[in-house]
Amino acid sequence: MELTEQFILMKAPNPAAAQNGKKLSQKGHFSDLCKTADNSLYWADCAGSGKTPYRVSVDWTDPNDPICRCTCPSRQIPCKHALGLLYEILAKKNFITADTPQDIASKRAKQAARAAKKAEEAGAPPKPKKSSAAAQKKKLAKQLSGLEMAEKMMNDLLAAGIGTLAGASASTYDKLAKDLGNCYLTGLQNTLQRIALIVRTVQKSPDTADRAYAEALREMIYLHSAVKKGRVFLEEKMNAENFSAEDTVLFEALGGVWRLEDLHAIHAFRENARLVQLSFDVSFDEAKKEYSERGWWIDLDSGRIDQTLNLRPAKALKYVKGDDSRFGVWEVPTLYTYPGEMNCRIRWDSAVPREMTPAEREKLPSLAQPDLASAVKLAKNQIKNTLLPKFIAVLVPIAQVGMVDGQYVLEDVRGGRIVLRDRPEDGADHASTARLSMLPEPPQAGSALFGMLFYDEADASLCLHPYSVVTPENVIRLLY
């Protein structure tokens, strides 16, 4: 594949490492630049803080996933020195042709042996790990007891009234959240953590009570539905002695963690997908103390819109590689899809980025919903499901966008209209509607708007939070 700066940024463990590597290249820290005759291996020395330079190499045995090696003590892979060498290659510096060094030849031999072993196993799908039936029964029983605890708390709170949250102790909900975690109900644990946060918010800022109580009620509705449906789900699994992961959102809502081999086992994958990222955003979950880096992707062949999620706990930020905006087309050999209805989470092991062709750019707006009415119907169906988010990501066609009574309004090709408005729950850092005024010209007919279709309780209406304008030439992002 062609080496690009985007590929280097994708390969880097974080943006700072890529920037530091680029500086090493720009400041001339590399010497003795060498490569093999077939351009499959590049190596060089890089000056460090000590007297002895680091030996750095980039091995392109796999053209889509080069192996970076360095003798420095850094725990980051690839380190800034390896990233700097990639920038040296990108800058087309003068590399002298030489024979493969013996130490790298030995590592290549071991790599080839591992590849051969993997090839022997090719064709056989990944096997889910087996676990003791007795242990699984014990876990299900523990989860069922946790559901009883959650139901009791919920009934007590509803009997007393949501308004009593202001006088409740947040530590009570913290303790119950911890107990649910011990019962393998991490999905419900997160709900209790959010209720504890609401209690603290109301006590600290009484003027926010109305909005906080509305949020608490949404969490209680979710909890009630998860407990009711979860009990039936777990009891059926217990009676059938079925301990495998199942194609249902309940599995994850109750705290299940999907592995790629589990998704493969339930055939939740498709092959040779072509994806384009429409938008990227970062949010922080105060209750979970976790950053969520979310990419919204559209499938060029089906028009389906799904999302990638990179979850980074605040206490482990430096150990989890950050994600970033992606551009161009990403060709994915095997795309795994989590269970769900709309905007499912997707993952992949490997992907090859490339530039979009003019034909692909021109096709993007045509992948939008036929009109606003079709998108609204999808949103209403999702909102009715108490276990799903109260918004959907959609691409809708544009006839024109303008101001009506001081608000941005989108009109579709059939005359349907919808107010463009920032979703309150997304926070001020996601405010993007006002940025429509920064465009050189208003979105034109033949383009499409990508965003979140949501229900705004403030005036009981469905609104659209704009994230990107998709034209036949470009994807204009209003966020990142």
C-alpha cells in the first residue's frame, strides 16, 4: 500500500508520538539510512539522549501492517523513533540499498514460522473459549439475584417519588452499583452510577432539579425494562443450559462483553466492506469516568450507518491507544457487527485506507434516506425500545437549508421540514448548528446532511443535530 501521513497517524499510539517522530525526522536525527532491494525493509540509526544511537527498522513483510522495531526502552509501539523513520520514508530521503541485517533476518524467520502456523488454521472460524457449565450456572444465578436487588431499589424509589432523590444519599446508590458489578451486571451498574451522579448534581445545584429528575426518570425506565426483560432472558438461558453469547442487545445491557470469536460464532460479520467516516466525536461519561471516541461510518455498498467506539477509562488513558478522525475509504476484509437495530457498533482486525474516487464521492449523498419522513419513522421505532438510545444517526437529502423564525431549518426533496438544533445531552463541546453559518455557501440541493435525529423534551419535537454536510465533492465536518 502507499505510505501516507494519515497511515502514520493511524499507526501511532497517540498524536503526540506521531508529532515527536515527525520532529525527529525534520531535525535530522536519523543517519545510516538503508533499505533492501525489494523495498520491504528500511532501517537506520536515530540519535537519542545517550551516546549510542537507537537502531530502528520498519519491516513491510505485510504491506498493510508494517512491523516497527527499535532498541529504545519505550513501551509505546511503535515508538517515536519508528514513527520518525516512517516520516523519513514518506519524505523520500536517500536510503542506501543493503543486505538484510542478521538480527532482523532471524526475526523474519520466526515471523514466517508463525504465519505458516496461522495459515494451517485458516478456514476454521475462531472458536469461542469454553467455560465450565457449573461456573456459568453460578454466574447466571448471581446475575438473577442482582436483578432482584435492582428491582427492589427501583420499587422503593418509585414508591417514595423521584423528588426524594434530593434527600437521598449518593453513597447508597454507589454501594448498590458496586453490588451489581459483583453480580456481573456491569450494564446496570453503569445505570446506578448515573443515578448516584444525578443525586450529587441535584444536591449541589438545586436549580437543575427539573432537568435532573427528567434524566433520572429516563434511567429508571431503562432500569425497569432491563430488569424485566433480563430476568426472562437469564431464566431461559438457565433452563436451557445455554451459556453462549446470543444475538441480542440484552447480552450487553446486562454486562456481557463481546469478543470477536463470539461475533463470528453468531455470524455477526460481513466481508469486503467499504467504509467512509462521516463524523468523529469525543465525549466523557462522568458516571463511568470514561472517554468515548466515536466514529460514524457509512457503508458505500449498502448505505448502512454504524459506529466505532474506542473506550478509554480516565485512569488508564496512557495505556489505551486513542482514536482520531479518518478520511478516505477504508477497505475492511472482515467487518464484525454488534447486535442491535440501528447504528450498531462495528469492529475490525485490519483495514486498508485509500483515497476516495470521484465516483465514490459523488455517490455518498445518494445513500441518504429517501426523505425526512422515512428517517423520522426509523427514529420513532427506536425511541419506543426502552433499551436503545433515544436518537439515531441518519443521512437525509437536502433541498435547501435556511433560517425560519430564528432557527435553522432543513427542507428535503419532498417538502418535508425539520428544525436543526444541538442535542442538549451532547453538551456544549458538541454544539455545531451555529457553524452552518461558517460555510462559504448554504448546503445546496443534491447534497445531504448527516446528524443525530432526536426527541427534544423542551418543546416535544423531533429535531436534527447536524454533524456533517455531505456534498458530491466533500464531507464537510462541523465537529472534528
